[in-house]
Amino acid sequence: MAAHTKENAGEHTQVLSGHAQYLIATAARAPSVHNTQPWRFLVAKDAVELWCDPRRRTCPDASGREMLISCGAALFGLRLAMRSLGFQPVVELLPDQARPRLLARARPGRSVPMNALEVRMLAAVPHRHTHRGAFEPGSLPRGLLPGLQNDALVEGAELAFIPPGLGFQRLARLTASAARRGNLDPRAKATIRRWTRAAVQPERDGIPATALAAGQALVPRQGRLPQRDFDLGRNLGRLSAEGAPPSVTAILLTRGDRRTDWLHAGQALHRMLLHAASEWVFASLYTQPLEDPVTRVLVPGQVGIPGYPQMILQFGRAKTAASTARRSPDELSS
């Protein structure tokens, strides 16, 4: 048994050292608030450690909740990358209480081939993106919505769909009210200016002009929740408002509201988004309403769902394969 364990350890060390750049690059394709990419990775002999980078936490995210959701999404990307190498990852969340920035440690476990859905999700990694423009007409693929709910459950979260009607109207009012307050907050405006990029800027983080809605796209349309004003009158946005409304509105929730729950929410989020992107379905993500503590408390009661809301999403079809830039693995390695 000891010899077998040493043999496995040697194999894992070789896998990690030989594929470190691939593992980090795949994990780093995860969604993050404002594409801040608030993560770092340490590839050790037998594991990959995921660390948060508080310097990239946004101003409205005082608790670090959005930062940890983003890092949880990167953790799912890391797990998927390990699966693509033929291993079942073994993950420890918050493994060292004395080092709170260390969020997770992932080790290659037993050899298990990828299943069909994992193969499709891996293929969707390059084109998965947050969709801020109009959607294409057409219904969603049959079976996708229950599949997304199952994705959330597998990762320790829940996905609740909000049908048209009173619940959606209440959610839209709460979102609009939070948007108005956020758009008047000078700290929030400074954060947006820091993390938005003109078309000619060379940065590999933040939101580029090609992923921003033009001024007309910010006008509320039927079925569309109010979007955050990333443009701020600068005429940066390049996305058109012309197109179909989203097909489905949903809220990602957890039963608890601690750091582990935020990490589970992030893993659920990325798993769902990759599953959807594998069918060329994308999501608009609404973080602004849940940055406001009062709105976040009101949402569950107003729409009639239990739990702690971690993300509001609207899904729809899109043909674009545009994705935002990412920093290189070398920049993300500790």
C-alpha cells in the first residue's frame, strides 16, 4: 500500500508540474466581478492552492462576498481542468484558518475519465462570457433549465427561476432602485472607471468596450432587468440594444451566507454558465442589486424564495463568441 501511495504521489507531482500553465489558464477563464480576476495560484508538489487577491476587491464589495464568488468560479475551472487530465479532484475549502486568503487546495485524486457534459463544458471555456447586449430570438434547448438547476444543487447551491408576473415586477423594481442609487454613488463610479477599458487599452483585465452596452442598451426593455451603467457617458459601449429579450430570469441562492457558501455559489455559477454556453446560451449577471445590503435582504421575500441571494441572472441565446481578455498564468502564479 505504501509503495502504491508513493507511486500515485509521484504521478500527481508529474501531472501538476507538467500542466501547471494549462491548469491556471483554464481556471483563470472563470467569470469575475468586473473581470477583476481576484485570484492567485500556487502549484505545489501534490496540489494547487487557490488564493484570493484582496487588492482586486471592488469598493462596493466590503465583505469580500463577490470576490469569493469569483474565486469559487475559478476553483470550478481548476477542477474541470484536472478532470480533463483524467483525475477526480479532491478539494479542501478554507484549509488553513490562520491564512484566510488561502481559499482552497485541490489535489488530483483517482483516475476517472470525463463524462459527456464535462467534455462539452471544457469546449465552452474559451467562448463563455458575460452577455451584456441583446439576445437572439429563439427558445432555450429542451432540458437545459432543469440541467442548470441540477448543476447548482451538485455544487451546494440552488437556482430559482422567476416567471413573468408579480415576482418579476418586484425584482425589477428592486433592481432599478438599487441601480439608481449605485449610479449616484461616487465610489461606485470610481470603481467602474477603474475596471472599464476603451477599445485601444492594452490591459488584460477589466471590461473592454466590446463587452459594454451602448447608452441606448441601458434603457429598460420588456423582460430585461436594469443594467449597471458601465459607460458613464463616455460613449465606450459597442453592444447594440437591438434584439430579443432574455428567455429566463433566475436567482442563485445558498442556504447559508458564510465564506464557504460564497465559494460554493461561485462553483455553481461557473458550472451553470459553462453548461449553458455549451448550448450557445449565455447569461447577463446582475451584481449591483445585491451589493446593496437592504436590497439583498428584501429580494427573497419579494419574489417568494428562501435562502441568501448570491447572483441574479438572465439567460438567452447568442451567437457571439467574444470573450474578455485574461492575465497570463505567469502573472497569476505565486
